[in-house]
Amino acid sequence: MILDEEEQALLAGAAGSVPQQAIRHQIQVGEFFGARDFVRVAQAHVMADTESLGQAGVRWLEALAATRDGRRRVCIPTITDPRGTDFAKAGELGQSDWMLDLERRAIVAFVKLGVTMTDTCINYQTVLAATRGEHVAFGDTGVVIYSNSVNGARSNFEGGPSALAAGLTGRTPRYGFHLDEHRRATLRLRVDWTPRTLNDWGALGAVIGRLAGQYWVVPVVEGIDRPPSSDELKHFGAAMASFGSTALFHLVGLTPEAPRLADVGADRLAIAHRLGEAEVRALQQSYPRDGRVDVVVFSAPQLSLLELRELSALCAGRRFTVPLLAVTSPQVKPDADRFGYTETIEAAGGSVFAGMCFYQSYAREIAEAKGWKRLATNSAKLVNILGGYGYAPMLGSMQACVEAAETGVLA
Amino acid sequence: MSGITLQARHALGAPVAGEALVAKDGFSARYDLDRIRGVFSRPSHKLVGQSYAGRILVLDTAKGGVASAWMLYEMQSRQLAPLAIVFNTVNPILVQGAALGGITMLAGFDVDVTQAVAPGSRVEIDPRARTLRVL
């Protein structure tokens, strides 16, 4: 890779061993992908729940944070993805003290490194959305696909170590979705049915993600008949990224880089697949509704204020027979409290969590501690992930899931 | 298929040799593995129930979220990581994780590597030459 003077100095250790270690890591990754040079980034977003980090990862962070030579703090705004717990409600999840201790140690290390603990995977709705053409280093696949596709920003999937490295150096290797040539469409799809619920948007994203199949495929979709809301695109993108490892999509006439097919090179592509309601229903039905439900979870991505408003309205006056968990960001939770949404949900027997995400919070251990296996959710992303954690996940609309919390059965 | 050498476009890590665990399927440390036991746990995965520790994974593509970048390092710290991971196509997360975890990685072939390498065969990877040799 071609390094400018500042990068050469970082590599030589002029700023200390922490930035030096960071840029070494970035060069190793950049050279793997044939990056020509670095690009400066405006923000970094670090995914680092302790279920992923483990003891080894936390020790690695603590070692960085304990470094005394040179600079150890990030040099650009660097924020965090959800943590592995909501400390105020960890007992409701059956989490053990060692999990909470590990979380606390990770937080202390991140703060010493200058990281801002936003603990959210919906930073594009709640903190600071990236803008068109802005280069960023974002973790969480849902954040990346939304920022790339809806905002027109430029990011690869940056795992925790690489996003932290970007925070420490202020740059990232210029490859993948930082480059024009990788942002052009490679898979053309036509839909003849526009989803109406968040669950349907997620399922359509899941279908497209499965068809895309890998990171470097860029789907372009024609036929969506109205501008989707931010929450609809959040579920659509998060599911597509989860099922397909997809990092960028275009909706013709709707997303910023694709006013017309030709703008993303898709006029030269044949339509590879025609999709409609049947494909969405088939995806949903591939997660069988198996009688009783043990728990209902709204998470992945964290709920926006308007999702909590809708959920609150659905919960009003009900009395749940199985636990209902709703997970949001620390930025949204105070407003949900202020507007009475939390109180309404919890009066029905639900529980509103902040700053975590269900699957990033020791989901396997929660299942064992609480005896939860049959889980109902409206998140296509969550059903995709939880199979590997021993759950039998079921996918339904928000309304159907709320009713399941009351009746114990997902209709 | 013994004796063949496959050329990759991307590589990192140290030279290794070991037994290949092969499937035309994806890979995500979060979605697919019981990392405590060191086995594939996702019911729909073609390698479900099989141990990956110390073996060379030969798979189609990287899948899923960003957690694998930390998880490979954590798995390596407990000596319950694959010896190497070989993909037809890879995403940045698995590369970042391999770089942090010191796990050899190879990706990008002109043939389908999951077809070219027989399950259980012994293979040798030379990252400097970007080659995989079936012994």
C-alpha cells in the first residue's frame, strides 16, 4: 500500500505503539484486498459485545488501554454497537455476574481509549447519520448496509478490531465499497409486491440476501411502489445483510445512487429474479410455528421511538402470559419513558431494555437459564441468527407477536 | 484429486498443513458455531455436529455479521480455532478476524474450491505463494 507521510510515521511508531499496532492491522487487511492506499474516515462504529470478545478479547482491549507510550485515544468520533447487557435488567435475562463483570471491564477499557459508548445499532436514526459520499468505518452489518444504501455513505463491514483501528488512525484501507466500481449493481431483481409490515420488509430483505449470497454482490431492486420508511428500510437492510452478507443495495428511484437503472449500471443486466408475496411468505413459513411460544423478542435492530410507540399501542390493556422483551438504544429509551411507552409495555407484563441487543447478550446462556427455546419475533435478522444458538425461532408481525405474548401461541 | 495445486488471489497468515473439512456452505462464527465445544451447531449447516478445531475449513463464502472478527481471536486463545479457512469468496470481517487471530486464510480461486478439495484430504497452504496443495 502507498502510505503518506503521516501513515509512515504511524507505522514507524511516532504516535506510540497503539496507533502503530492499529495501522499494521489495517495494512494486513488492505493488502489482502489489494487496497492501493488509505482513505480518511469521518466516524468509526465499533461492534464489541463481550460474548464476541470473550476473556481474550477483553484482555486484548485492556492491554491497549493500559499502554502508556504515545497516544492511546481515538482521533475521530468512535462510537459503539450494543453491549451484551442492560445492567439495570440483567437479572431478567438470567445473566451471570461474570458476564456483567466482563462487560464492565470492556467499557472501562473503551473509555480509556476515548471511545464514546453509544451502545446502538441504529446510530443512523439516533446519533449522526453518515452523508452521501462520506467515508466511514462502521461495524454492525445493519449499520453498514443502511449507511451505504440509504444514506449513500461509503463503508465496508468493519469488525470490532478494524473499526477501532480506524478510530485510532482516522483512516481505513481503500477497497470494496469505498470504490465506485464496487458500488455498481451486479444482481437485478424485480418485485411486484411491496411489503406493508416490518416483518414483511425483513423477509423480503432475507429473500434477496439469500439470492445475493455473498458480500460482493450488489442487488438492485425495481418495482417498490412507494418510498419506504426508515424503519422499513432498517429491517429490509438488516435482514439482507444477515442472510447474504450483503453490504449495499439500490432501490431504483428511491435510494440516492440509483435514480435510474443506468445510474448503477443495471440497464445492462438482465432481470435475474422476479419476486412477490409468495417468496416472502415461503421465507416466513420456513420457520415453523410450533405451538406454544416461550418468549417474544423485539430486537435486532434496536427499536426506534416510533416502533416503540406502535408496540406500546398494541400492548395497551393486555396481560401477557409469556415474557415480552423490547430492546432499544440508550438514546431512545428516555423518550420512550417520557412518552409513557415503556410504562404501557411494562404494565402489560413486557420489559423494555436499552443499550443491548438480544443475540449479542449471551443468547445461548439466556436460553438455558430461562428455559426459552420457542421464540417469536418480527425480526427476520433475529430468526436467522438464533438457530445456531439453540432456539426454534418463529417469524410473525409485531401484532401477531404481541398477541402471542398474551395467548402463548403465535397464530 | 491428490497432487493438485490451486492458486488463490488473496492470502494471509503462516504456512500450515492439515486435514480439510469441506462443504459448499457459508461460514459465520456467530451464526454457525458452538464455540465452547468447537463444533458446527447451526442445524441447517452442512457440517452440523462436526468439529472444526485444528482442521482446515474449505467453504464457499463468508456469511453473517461482524462478530467473527473478534470470535476468531477468542477461539484461537482457547486452541479451539480452525487451523486455516479457505473460501471461494470472503468478506472483510473474516479477513480482519484472521489477521487479529493469526489464522491462515486463502480466498478467490478460478475453480470452486469446495469441489476441488475432497473432504478429509490432507492439504498444505502456502500464503506467500497463495497456493493450496492437495497432498
